[in-house]
Amino acid sequence: MPHMPYSGHHICNHLVSVDGDEGEGEVYALAYHLIPDSKGGLIEDLQAVRYVDRYRKEDGRWKFAQRTVEFDMRRSRPAPDVECPARGLDEEASYTTLVSRLFARGAQA
């Protein structure tokens, strides 16, 4: 999201139960965003999220069969003074250090 100086989704606990070619699970995550406001400042947006999922295996690959998103908490407020250094892709360690195609920009697993 190029308009945001920072957008991060941080996975916490992930519990999965598998039965044959079907599974179900719950993923806890924290989402933190810095969003420009209309006055030249930033809004700090913090969310505690749970993904309640059903999975199925098709042709040897696991896929999402269903996902429900639950928001347990959300806080939005003017952002404190924060520093988010702007880096181009040629400076981003994920792209300059990791060589697997999994880490290529726009890659799909």
C-alpha cells in the first residue's frame, strides 16, 4: 500500500487441526498501520485480529476453504512522532539478500 509509510501484519499464534484432506485452524495476528490523515499527519491504527479458517487439500496442495475474520480490538488515534525510513527495493534486505523465488517481489507460494 504505497500511500502508507508502514503497514504490517504480525502473526502470533497459529493452531491447526488436520483430519485427512481437511483441516481447521485459528490464527491470532496484530495489524499495525500508519495511515495519512487529511491534515498532513498520520493515524496510528492497531488491530487485534483472529482468522478462523477451514482448509482442504486439493491436488496435493493445501488451500483455504473458508475464512472468517474476527476483530477483537481496534484502536485508531493520531500517531505519535514516528520515523519510517523510506527505502527503495534496491535497499530492502528481503529483496537484496534472499534469493529464493518465494521472496521475489509479487511472488506467490
